[in-house]
Amino acid sequence: HVAAGADWGIHSEPIANEVQVANLLEGGVIVQYNCVRATSDCAEIVDQLIAISERYPDAKLIIAPGPTVADARIALTALNRLEKLRSYRERPIVKFIEAHLNLPAK
């Protein structure tokens, strides 16, 4: 991994894996979506993810595209944790964020 992670918040470009690791080591949660943002169904997913992120201002949370996410539309990542969703479902996303947000590495 690298010494510094990406800025917390909303990203329009994918984040390199080694940069993501730095964010996860700081106790962050990364929510990635695997879809083409220009399509209407993807734009809706992105808007919903952004709305969720707005519930956690100043949190160590990233929303970003994840074109390399395999077998899922949404990937939720925290240190040593990964959950994949085939479609947008608010409840498991919120539950994951609240369970893992801002938990630093031991």
C-alpha cells in the first residue's frame, strides 16, 4: 500500500487498490459501484449511494466507481471485510457502513 490514501468523499474515477488499502487502514469504508455511470440505472445507483454518504458528514467514507469489482454491482469494503451486492439495497449498505466506519487497524 501507499503512505496516503485518497480523499474521503465522492470520486468520479476509480481508486487504485494500493491507495484503497491506505484508506482502509485508517478505519474507512469504501463503497464501489460497477456500472457505466452514463446509463440511467447506474446514475440512479450513484445518486442513492451519494444520498447515503450524506448521512455521514466528515466520515471516513468513499464512494467511487469500481470497474474491476467482479460478480457484483456494489462492493462494500472495510479492513478485512468485503460484502458484494448484485443490486442496490439500502439496508445492507447502511448496516455495513455503520458496523465498520472509522474502526482503525489494530
